[in-house]
Amino acid sequence: MFSSYTIRYSILFSTFLINLTLFAQEKSQIQQKKIDSLTAILDKQSFSDSLTVIRMNTLAHLLVREMQLDSAISYAQKAKKISKKLGFKIDEVNAYNIIGIANVYKGEYPEALENYFEGLKISKEIDDKWGIANLYNHIGITNMYRGNYPEAIKSYFECLKRFEELGHKKGIINAYNNIGIVYKNQGKYPEALKNYFAALKMYEEIGNKHGIGMSYNNIGNVYQLQGKYPEALENHLKSLKIKEELGIKQEIAGAYNNIGVIYKEQGKYSEAMENYFKFLKISEEIGDKSGIARANNNIGLVELELSRLASAKKHFEKALALSQKIGMSSLVRDVYYNFAQANSAQGDYKNAYENYKQYIVYRDSLINKENEKKSLQASLGYEYEKKTAVIQAELKTKKLQRNVAYAGLGVMVVLAIFSVYFFRLRNKKLAVEKQNLELQRREVETIKETEQFKSRFLANISHEFRTPLTLINGHLEVLKENGRKEDFSHFDEMEQNGKRLLTLINQLLDLSKMESGQYKLKYKKGNVLNEVSMLVQSFHSYAEQHGISLILQQTESAKTLIETSFVYSPEALAVVITNLISNAIKYTPYGGSVKATIDYREGKLFVSISDTGKGISAEHLPKVFDRFYQVDEPGQRAYAGSGIGLALVKELVMLHGGDVMVESPSERGCVFTFWLEISEAEDVESTSSIAQNVVFPVKEESYITNDEEGGTELPLVLVVEDQSELRSFIVQNLGDEYCYLEASNGKDGIRLAQELLPDLIISDVMMPDTDGFELCETLKSNVVTSHIPIMLLTAKAEQKDKLIGLETGADDYLTKPFSLNELKLRVRNILSFKELLRKKFEGNTIPTAEETSELNSRDRKFVDDITQSVEKNISNLQFGVNVLAEDVFLSVSQLTRKLKTITGKTPADFIRNIRLEKAVELLKNGESVADVTWEVGFKDSVYFSKVFKKHFGFSPSSVKR
């Protein structure tokens, strides 16, 4: 006999089908009228709009209800196509949803899931939370039908999460119930009960009695599967009470049936019969043929258990007649099986066999309808031979049980054979999977090694390109200054392509590092508003050259950044702003404007760059940040780039924890907006700023030429470079306003610097023997040479290399290939800076440390030491330049050159100034000229008076107390 579980599920399913059939009959005429009306409207309509899409989706939905599935899919496909073309996202999602539902009814589960996932993707794009939740629910149902319970439970939990966010109680309850169903089917009864009770609680909160009754029914079913019959009976009785209050007779009948099943499983046959007859009575009252058939079958089963075979067969006959009439194949199958059991119990083996054959027919037809005839023939042949032997043996020996035992043993043997087979097959599959995993691991390692090789190759070739580019661009600048005017256009083109090549090298190297995960940003904490403003302002002259107005706007909230310590990456910020502003200027016509807006809200820095150019068409907007993508439109190719800049912007902004977007309003122009969150990086610079090497134009007339000086001693520049061509190029083209020393390596450079104390050192970084970093550190740590400014030239453009150079004391850092004009400008700026420092020492007094903050600590100590030495020996007639040089452990020439470089004074002048300042102080205190002469180291008062008057412009005797 069939188990009570099978019977119960069959009853519930049949009840659902009958209810659905009755509902369909009541609504059928109305639905058909709607379908005919919409079909007529759509057949006449020749254009497509939003209303058309809605009508198509509505018609498809109605056709699904009427199970006209192919027509429903056809109209939904048309609606989807039009929606996609017109951009109606919601309607497109609805179309995908309808196609999915129709395919589920057809049993085409993969196609259903494909459409659900397409709809889910669009719903996420438009942030339609209800649509997302609904689609997750459908995906869960489909996976549950397929028996893929893990995916079903995953989708139901996603559905639950979305409905909870929306506060949609009905959706939440539905999700809880579905999750409970999956757990129940998996045999995870505690989890199923947990979700059913959650649904019950919410039904009680909203006062939904029907839902409460359904929840008690679900909970009772789980308890019944656990064998907890008292708890199951308690919940089914609660469910029955609520359904009786609501007066829903079909559900009341179902409740009586469930209670009857529980009593039967407990062996309480009288109670079971009582409830089954109530089930039968109500089903007859409402004309529920399926319920009548089920009730008779269940009553027959109880009669069979009580060995009342005649009564059992009577009820089975009623159940069989009705189930055949209404086409309930599953119930027909079960009744034939029950008849076979009743015949066998009576010893009527012939009829038992005939009924069993009918059972086999219906069983196999339900298992595989497509192969019904073939399966039927095979099953009948096999079962006929088997059952003939069994009946003959029973008729002769009446030992049916022994033969059944043999048959069971045979099944067990077959199962054992299949188990061994599948075990070996599984082992083979695991071995293949293991082999595939190993191949995948090797493939990943190979890809990783390839990426590392690409990064190393790009880095090496980048370094190799920089020195030749320096020579090319440098000689090109010389040609532009001395060449013919008719060649200038060629020179300009060569220069632009040289710079473009360098930019491409740098950007390709950065993108390669980002792709391999080796690119790391360096962060600092400081005034990001000031940094952004300076980067924008640095483009003013460039914009003016193109006849474009560059506007910088700071919102009121952005100004609060002045008082906020914002952690950010200067290099990323510089690259992003440089790319966006240069692009804006490039694509803005003469007379237009570019506007940079800085804002700060919700803890994020927002920078928008807008222009008044032609703009970008809508079809290109989503692709502008793709690597190597270029907008190919009329009027745009003149400005074509490499397609790397914006890709680099996107990667850097996202690496910084932000994002970038672009808009192109209909009134022309583009607006690029990027935002950065304050970084949480642990490796943050503690200093307020790092030199950015931004060179601002300096007017030529601010420098005094040699002719104006009338024979002034020229500054001495030491050039240290291992490549003779580049060294000669710098010396020949830096100008005649300097004297030069040359060294081919760092070791010779240190020696010449210590011997001759040049005014400036220009040194390469990568050199044999001693590199530029070591040269810089050696000279800056030596008191003799610590005052000499050092500019480093290098092909190593990494931020960490710049920081190393600055940490060793370098005054400037210039990356190859460099502009000759930029080099000249930086040299003049450094020497002008030193000249400004010397002017502070032109007075009669020694400036304080606060007044000379630009002087490094070692040189400040040097000035303080010689000042103290002079003051200590101020009355010593024998104290002079030689003694002072010995006190500070320098030669006279070294002391003279170093002191003159810092203060602009010779040692003799320095000593005399201090003595005369002391003399003024003493004279003001009332001492006589004769006494003061001796106290400040002069032995002749007449000579003292002469020197004093020449220095101050008045005689010592005129100094009043």
C-alpha cells in the first residue's frame, strides 16, 4: 500500500488543481473577452509606444493564465523588444518575467531561469527593489521545481532580504513560507518550523486569519513528518477551527482529511474514519469530485487495514470511477495498487495481477510521458513474466512471501551493483576534477608570471626610452632657438610627438602595474583643497594660450576642507586633474570656457570639470573610460588621443576608493565628475606637503645678466653625468651665464665639489661607482659642502625614487626626458633663491634662525659657530681669517667660498662687521673711542675711526650714549 505521506501530498495537490479549475471556470469568459479585445487593438495598431508595450504585457499575462503559453511568450517577446528599443526598463523586466513564468509552466526551467536573470539584471540597474525581490522569488520557485534546493534557498533568502528592506509584509510572509517548504523537502524540519512560525507570527500581527490557518496547517504537516503526532494534531485542529470560522468549505474538507491521516498513522482507525467521512460529506456538498474520490480512497485504505475487504473494494470502486472521469491519473494509479492489495488479501491473485498491471501502466505514464508506449511494453512484459511465475508459485505452494523476499533480494543485489558502479564512476570523476584543478593552478601561475614579465619589460623599456628622449627633445629645443623659421612647424610637431611618446610610456607602465595589482598609491594627510586649487591654477597660462577662460569655483562646504585633515594620494590627484583639465581645454573651442568646481559633502571630495565644447554623443558615453577607446566622430579625430588617459583616470580613482562619471548635456559640453573618499591607509605621510615640482613661469627681466653686473663673477655649476653626450648637451645649452665643471661619475663629482665648492650641482642618479643619491647624502652631511644646492636628474620616475632623493637632501628632482627651458628655469630659480638668502645678510646684524628659516640646520649651525668664534676673540688683535678657518676646520679658500655663498661676505668682511657692531654697542654705553678700539681688536684708534666712518657713514665720536 502507498504510505500516508504519498496519499496526503496527492490529496493536497489534487485539491489545489480542483480549486484552480473552478476559479478558471468562473473567470474564463471574462478573461477570454479581455484577450480578444487586446488582440484586436494590437492587430490594428501600427506604431509602438509605452501603451503598446503595456497592452502586450497584459495580453501575455492573460494568455499565461489561460495556459496559452506559446502565444503568451510571443507577445512578451515583442513587448521586450520594443521596451529595449524605447528604453522602457520596467516594461522590459515585466516581459522577461512573463516569459519566465510561461516557460516554468511548460517545464522549460533553464529558459525560465535565463529570462528571470535577465530581468533581475535590469532591475538592479534601475534599483527597482520590489522587482528584484519578485524575481528572486520566481528564481527560487523554479529551482525548487528542478530539485535544486541550495539555489532555491539562496534565492528565497535574497527575496526575503529585499522585502524586509521594503517593509512589504506579504512578500516577507511568502518568502518565509517558501523557505519552509524547501527545508521540509530537504528533511530539515527544525529549519522549516522556524520559518513557518515566523510566517505565523506575521500573519497574527496583520490579523490575516486565512494565513494563520494555512500556517497551522504547514506546521502540522512538518510535525507529522517528524512523527510528533500530538503536536501535528494540535496544529491541524487549530487550522480547522479557523477555516470553519471563515466558512471556506474546500479548506475545511482538506483539514478533516489531514486529521484523518494523522489518526490513521497512529492506528486510531475509528477517529480516522470519522474525519474521512466528514471530508467526504463536505466534498459531496460542494461538488468537489476530486475530494470525493480522495475521501473514498482513504476510507477504503482504513477498511483494508481493518480487513473489511468488501467495504474497502466498494470505496475503491467509487474512487476509481471518479478519478478516471476527471482525469486524475495519479489517483487512478494509487487506486489500482490498492485494488491489487485487496485482491491479494482475498487470495484472488488473478485480479490482483490484472490490477497490478494497470497500476504499472499509470505509474510509468506519469514517470515518462514521452516514452509511454515503449515503457509500457517493457514494463508489461517484465511484470507479466514475473507475476506469472509468482501467481503459479502461490497457487501451487501458497508461499508468496518467500518469492517476494527473493525479489527484494534481487533488487538489493541490483542496487549494490549500481552502488559499486557509481562509486567507481565518482572516483574517476574526482580524479579528473583534481587533474583539472592542477591544470587551472598551473595556468594561473603561468598568467601571473606572464603579467610579472610584462610589468618588468614595460618598466625596463620605459627606463631605456627616457634617456634617448631627453637627448632628442633637448637637441630639438636648441634647433628651435637657432634654426630657420620655416622649419619651426616641423620642430613643433617633433616636440609634440616626443612628449606624447613619453606620456604613453608612463601611462602604459602605470596601467600594467594596476592590472597586475602591483600599483600602490602613496597617501598623505593635508590640505587637499589647496592641492586641487594649485593643480587647477597651474593650467591658467595654458588655457590663455588657447583663448579659453579657466574658472575655479569652491563651494562653501569645500572651504571647510581648510580645517580638515584629508588623507589622499597626491600623485593620483595630479594625474586625474591633469588628464581631465587638459582634455577639457583640448576639446573646447577658442573663446570658450572650462570650469572646475570643488565640493565636499558626506565625507567625500567631489571635483567637477565642465567645458563648453561639442560634447560626446550618448552612444559613446558608456565607453569613454574603456582602455584604448576613442570617439570616432566628425570633428573629433583632430583631437584624437591614445585612449589611455581616461582609462588611467578611472583606474586611479577606483584605486583611491572613489569613482568617476561623465555627462554630456543637450546644451553642449561635457561634465566629468570624480569623487574620493578619505583614505584609511596606514602608511600616511606625516608632513603637510611633499614638493610637487610644479614650475611656474618667471619673467626674464627679473634676472640680472652679466652685462648689467659689469664683470660679476659667474656662478660655478658642477655637472655630474656618466653619459658624455647628455653631459655635454647640458653644459653647451645651459647658457654662458655660468662657469662649468664636469664629472663622469659620482666619485669624481664629490671630489670636485669638496675642492672647488660650486654654486650648484646637477647630477644624474644612476651612475657607476657612486650614484646620485649617495653623492647627495655625502655632500649634504659634510659641513664643507652642505650649503651647495643639488638637482637630481633621473629616468627613475617612481614616487618612491623622488622621495628617496628628497630625503637625502636634494633641492630639486627633474625626471628624464626633461625640457631644456625647464632645466634653465629651475637652475635660475635655485640660484635666485640663494641670492635672496644672501640679501638677508647684507645688513650690519646677523639675521636670526627665524629670519632664515630656508637655511638648513647644518648651515645655520655653521653661521652660528663662526659668529661665536668671532665674538669670543673680538678683542684678540691676532684673530683673523686664518684663525677662524682653523676654528671651523676648513681651509681659508673653503671658508671663503662657503661663507660667501651663504652670506655674500668674505671672512674678513664678516669679522669686521661683527667687531664694528660691537663697537657701536660699547660706544652707546659711554666708553671712550680709545677703549673701544682695543676692546674690538683694533690697535690704532685712527685706523679704527677711519674704518668705522667708512662702514657706518659717521665717526665713532658722534655716537651718543
